[in-house]
Amino acid sequence: MTKNVNVRFPDDVHKAAVAAAAADDRSLNSWLVAVVRRATETRKDTGGASPTRG
């Protein structure tokens, strides 16, 4: 099952994400799913600590 989520990015973040996805030969959606999945799995591995905000 999938869910649709609308996310707003600043132009520079969107441009960087599109470039990163293309470099990984993925669609932006597929790349974002992989990034979020990795971040949430890392959070589980660290005992629920939040990722550093920057």
C-alpha cells in the first residue's frame, strides 16, 4: 500500500534532490522513498534519537 504526501521544498533543495536522484538513476519519488527509509531505519538503530537538524 502507498500513501500520497505533498511536500514543499525550497527551490535549491528540490534542484539538489532532482540531481541526486538522477545521479542514482532513480526517479525523484523513488530516491525520496529510499532516503526516508534509510533515515527511519537509522533512527531505529540509534534507539529513536532524532536526526541532527541543520
